[in-house]
Amino acid sequence: MKILVMHGVNLDMLGMRDPTQYGTVTLKEINQKLSELGGELGIEVETFQSNHEGTFVEKIHETHSSDVDALVINAGAWTHYSYAIHDALAILAIPIVEVHLSNIHAREAFRHQSLVAPLAKGQITGFGVSSYLLGLRAAFQLAHEA
């Protein structure tokens, strides 16, 4: 089984970016924890990050015809306004789990809307790194049920 974890815009700056919202963990550390959990679950975890919306969309397109069984996605700010990412995700037939480090519903009003959520099986938000790990576990379970 293979699960893709996609990190969106500005997430490569974790550890330096607003630690009150995102903590001090780096993207490299998050990916390491995801890899470790993948090992425990006996699955392959692929991670991908881009600050370029077109590249992000192309990766979603590639996923459509690949051996990926589920997707965990934190689209960053694109969550709230990218119809291109929404439309690309709508093509997928695999389970999608949306995750966010911070609680987007307790932040600025523009962050309360997610264009990913209508396509996701669920959303995990506000638990820091644990949001990703819970998301990976959920994706694993959903892929087994599919």
C-alpha cells in the first residue's frame, strides 16, 4: 500500500514561520515522523511539497494514474481559494484526508472555508504534527476499506 502526503505553499518554511500557529517542527521532521509511522503500519509513504500551484496540480494529476492508494493533503493557503486544486482533486477516485497543523476554524475568517473539504473523507485540524499522523492513520484505514 502507498499513501501520498502532499504539503502545499509555504509549508517548506515550517520551523521558521509563525511558531505560535505552527510550532517549531520542520517539514523534514514531519516527513520523518510520517515515514516512521508508515514503517509501523507496513505502508510506503511518499511526501511531496511545492510552492508552485501548477506543479502541485500536476502531482495530483500524476496520482490519478499511479499506484497511490490514498492521499493526505495540507494545501496550505491554497485550501481556501484554489479552484484549480479542488478540480484536480475531484478527478481522484482514492480516499482524500485533509489535514492542517493549526485549527483553521479558530483563525481568520477567510481560513474557515476549505475547497478541499467537500472532496475529502474527513478533515483533521489543530493538532500540530499529530494532525498529519492521525491523517495518515485515517488514510490507511480508508484505503483498506476501499
